[in-house]
Amino acid sequence: MITVTGGGGGSSPTWVSRASPTSWLLNGVAYGNGVFVAVGFNRTILTSADGLSWTGATAPDTNYYENTSVIWTGSQFVLT
């Protein structure tokens, strides 16, 4: 499950749960160039332009099982 804040902010922001397109544990999330990227077990990669709707993908390297983190370098996302 991915949880994002919605509406208003302030001292009592509203939390909205969104269904994840994966059942695998997620380990990290980064934002850059207008895109959120979340990563996790089983080579899971999720992307979202708005933090609400997520699209699933799989890292291409089959020898790499767990994505533990992701960062935005200013020009690209890097998985570890």
C-alpha cells in the first residue's frame, strides 16, 4: 500500500490510501523530473506522475532480486 498526503496540508493533513500495483514490499521512494519512483523486492519498480496513480514495472537484471533504494541524481534515477 502506498500512502500519500492529500489536500490542504497544515496541522491536520488528510491521508489517502491507494492500492499498489504490487504485493511486494517497497523499500524506497524518490522524486525527480516530475516523476515519483518507488522500488522494492522482486525487482519491483513503480512510477507515478501524481503520487496517486502508480504503474508497475520490473528491473531488467534477473540476477538482482531486491531494490533497496532509489535516488534522483538531477538527471536520472539510480537504483541500489
